[in-house]
Amino acid sequence: MQTSTASPDTQADNLRRAAIDKSVKGPVLFLFLNGAFWLMASTILGVLAAIKQFAPDFLGACSVLQYGRLQPTHINALVYGWGVQVGLGVMLWIMARRSGQELRTGKSVLYVAAVFWNIAVTLGLVAILVGKSTSMQWLEMPAFVWPVLLVSFLAFAWPMVFMFGRAFRPEGFMVSTWYILGACFWFPWIFITANVALHCLPGLGALGAGINAWYVHTVILLFFAPVAIGAAYYFIPKVTGQPIASSQLSQIGFWLLAILGGWTGMQHYMGGPLPAWMPALGAAAGVLLLIPVGVVGLNHHLTTLGKHNLVASSPTLRFVFFGALFYPVSGAILALISNFSTGATLQFTQAWYGFQIVAVYGFFSMTVFGAIYYIVPRLTGCEWLSVRLIRNHFWFSVYGIGTIVVTSLVAGAQQGGDLNSPEMWDQDFMQLALNLRPYIIARAIAWALITWSNVWFLIHLMLMVAGLGRRSSAPTLLEHDHEEVLPQAAHA
Amino acid sequence: MSQFRTFIIALVASFGLPWLCLIVVPAIKYQSLSQVAYDKDRDGLEGLYPPAPINRQGQLIYAREGCVQCHTQMIRPTQLALDGWRKGWGQDQEARPTVPTRSNTLRDYLGEPFAFLGVQRNGPDLTNYGWRAPDRNLIHQMLYAPKSLHDWSNMPSFAHLYTERLAQGQTSIKALKLSKKFAVKEGYEVIPTEEAEALVDYLLSLKKDYPVPGESAAVAAAPAAAAK
């Protein structure tokens, strides 16, 4: 920080920022660290699940490690252990910073909530493995888990709403906090609705399956997407030093997502037992979502225009940039699996897995990695240790995710073609199983690469939290040969 | 603060509408969904539709083992996919059925707390498995050692639903007849547990293509129980 040249105003700003950072430090770091642990666990489970899918006898016939139990555990660890947990950390920090509000009271409540969140996730995942799975997608954890998760989430959402309410807003419209407030508000609503409908009501039959699909889609579109877009809207201008290109585009992007997001989901069971208008609406919304997705993508693109050299040097911008790039990609894949022509081919295939991974990992997690690379040094007061580790993390993640998404989509097309091939109407599933095998092997390898990068990410993060980072006033940049320095704001 | 209020109201309105239309109203209406009677003159059938409930105990095993990850329970209509024409996926087990198996309706899953429509179709669809199921012992063998039936099978073995015990005197009639490669030690036998029996009961109860009252019957006037 160039405090020597800074005016008294900047100095006061810096002090205020430091005070805000200090007030949220403990809970945010706790969430990040636990989240990184679950991420590693989830990727290891991802490797195992992929291997078990093509070689069911791998590691013997142990009941705990069968594909039907491993796969949901892998996804749930990714969603609740990592996704929602770090999402909350990033939301809390950005909301505090952007509203200019310290976390005044209730820090201990946050710690308790975070601890209970992790206990609940642990119990839930172990329960799936030992045979208590409900087999509802993303809700496989037994019924006792969700109230704990809900209360913990609300304990974090509550102070964020207050921060937003108290915020001093000279500019009027703050797009990143809108998204984050939206996420605070949508997630509990969706979560309560789905859990009450599926666990408490006497039984909804096929409608329950539709609600389940709705839950998965809305959590992706109205929790993961807003958190990641909010973070991208915060960090891209911050690091590039340019204002968001168009406030109008960002408003359009926000409200269209808010309006369309809730209608998606039922198209997952197109051609199924649900009344035909439900999947039809979901398909229409899934395709129309291309508009807000494209608008936000364009806005991010315009904001980074002319600053692409920073993508090479700033770890934050590099991750956020690629995360933001994956948003239109996820939107395109959603449109592909939602409409009734390609969607019918890709239904019940690996493409569905590809969509979940591109949305939760490619888009959400990559953006959140960028946020973590920015936030953690400011909370711990030391800089990231190793450029090489960050670079490893980036490239292994990008190639790993790219491989998983591409192979899942191609595998989906292959599988859908096989299922629908008129030549195979009286065949058993041998050809299908054999055709699928290479793609699943590729997925296992890709998850192994990602696991490798995540192990180092976790170690790097642990060292930072332990305060063993570099003591330096200069941030860790990926390339130093560019003499052009980052704008002042990026250091703050 | 007024801006804050407008914002919240807009959020509630934009999400509340799909929430009401897709979740709340259908869930309330679903409560009044019940079995309907066949009309003897119109449908040529008697009794109630859907006739037989599924085996819930077995369905719980189906859920906890995560069978849904690879098996679907949903036949799509012919304009979307060829599910209905696949051999053996409906009541008609002929190699070339005259009409495709019908796609499913909301009532087909009546009485099930949650319909396991499935995640992926890495294995065959099980909507109407009860019609094409081989005898009990063969299903048990499939669950215990899938590769003993198809060496290419990527289905996991559910050996933990079976107990291996010392054969006393004559081998039990319940004991699995395994080929040499998959057989257990001499003098021992493999017996299905109650859970395995429940799972098989459930699989045998999967028959979701009974004619819909008032619609032309897919399988012409086949009495529900006559086929098997």
C-alpha cells in the first residue's frame, strides 16, 4: 500500500477497510478453510465415483463405496460442504465491504452457525454412505440435516441483510450487493420449499420429482449464480480499476434472472408424468435465460476490455475472468439440455452431470477462487506464498473442468444417440455401457488432476490462515515482467 | 429505506409467482388426486386405476442404494424418444409390439411418497420391469453378482444384501444358484436377506403401464393379472 503518497482521505478509507476486514475475519476464514477441505473431499470422491462407474469391482464389493452411494456424496460435498459454505464467506465479506459496515455484534453466533453447518454436513454425508440416502437429487442427506443447515444459513444471512439496510449509498445502485442480497433471500425460500414439500408433506409422487428438479435448478440459478456474479461484479472493476461498463445492462441481467430463474427445473423430466405445461414452461425459461446470461457476460467483457494484461498478472482477475466466462457457457449448456429437441437426446445422460459441474465448479467455484485469492491476504495480513502454486491451481482446474464438461457433453450425445437408436431397440445395454467407458475414464483422470490442484490449494490456504504467508506490501502477482502497476484500488 | 422495500417487494413478486404456480398450487391440487374406477363398457376392464401399489419397504432399499443414479422409471412419449418401442419395456413382451408402451401419467406414481424418475439411464429403464422380470432367483443372482449374467455389466454387486452361511443338510431353496466363477466356498450357500427380498418385491411390483381409463388401451384389454 502506497501510504506515503496517500492523502488523508485515502488513509481514512484504508483504516475503515481494515476495521471492516477485522470484524469479519474469523468467520470468513473458518468458512473458507472448511470449504476448501470439503472441496478436496468432494474431488477425491469424484475420482472414486467415476472409477466405480466403469469398474464396479474396484475396491471390492464394499457397500459404502458403491456408485449409488458415492456419487450423491460427491455432489453433496461439493454443493453443501464447499459451495454454499464458501459462498456464505464471500457474501459476508463483500456485503460488509460494499456496504461499508462492520460486523457489529453476533460474531460468536456466526462461529456457532458455521460449526453446526459443518457438523450437519459431515453427519449427512456419512449417513448417505452408510445407507440412509433419500435418493432425491441434492437432497440425499437424511431429513434431520436440513433444519440445521437452514438455521445456520439464516444466522449468516441476517447480518448481511442488516448491513445492506444500513449501507451508505452515494451511488444508489450497487449491483454486487443486489445479487448477494438476492442470494440471501432466495436460498432459504427455495430450501424450505423443497424440504417441506419432500420431507414433511405426505408424499407428492411424481410431482415430488418435479419439485426436486426445480430445487436443483433454482439453487444453481438463484444461489450459485448470484453469488458468483455478485463477486465478479465486485472484483472485476476493483482489479481493473474501471467502472462497470453499463449499469443498465447489469439491471437487466439481474431482473431477468430473478424473473426467469424460478420457472426452470421441471423440464428435467420432459416427456414424463408431470402435466405437460410444467416442463414446457421450464424449457422456455431455460432457453430465455440466454438473454440475462448473455447480457451479464457482455457487461463483464466490456468491463475488462483493454485490461486483459491484468488477467495474466492478477490471480484474482484471472480466476474471476474465467469464472465469468463460464457463466455464458453454463447458460448455453442449460439451453441445450432444456429445449425439447436436444434436451430429449441429452435427458438422462452424462450431460446432466456436465451441467451441474460446469455451473457449480466451472462458473461458481472458479469465481470464488478468485475472490478467495483477493480476500484472504487482506484478512490474514500476509500475501500468498507461491506464484507456482496459484498457477498450478489455475491450470489444473481449467483443464480438469474443461475435460469433464466436454467429455460429459459428448458422452451425453453418444449415450442419448444410443438410447434412441432405432437399431438398438431390442439390444441390451452392452453397447451403451461399452461406448460410455472411455468418457468415464477421462472423467476419473480429470477429477484426479483437479484433486491434485485442490490439495495444494488447501495447503496454501492453511499456511495463509496460520499467518505464515509472505510478509510484504506487494501482492503476489503471477507475472512481474509487466512494469505497468496495478491501479491503487486493487491493493486496497 | 424505501428503495430497500421496493427491492424486496420486487424480489418477492418475481420469485413468488413461479413458486405459487409450479409448487404450491400443484402440491395442493395433488392432494385430491385419487384412484379412478375403470368403466367396464368403455375400457373393458374392472377395478381401479392405478391398481396395485408398489412395495414401499423395497423402495426404501432402492433409494438408499442409489439405484436412481443409473436406472430411470419413466417412459417418454414417442415424439420425444423411442422408449416406448424398446423391447420388453412395457407389458407387451413381443419382439415387435403393435403399439408402443404408453408414457406415464401423474397417477401412475400415486401412493409413492417420492417417484424415483431417475438421474441417468446407464442401465435399462425399470418403469415396467415387473412384466419382463425373470424368476426371483435370477433377479437375486443379478443383484448379488451382476457379472455372472453379463460379463460386460457395469452394475455394482449388492452382495451386502445377502448372507453367506454354512449349508446345513440340504441346500436351502432360497440359496442362489451361482456359476463356478462366482460360487462361494464348498459347503456354504448364499441366502438373500429380508432387505434383498423386499427389493425384489419392489422390482416385481413395477408395472406402470396399465391402461388409463377413458383412453384407448395401449395393450388391448389385457386383464391386469393375466400376463404373468
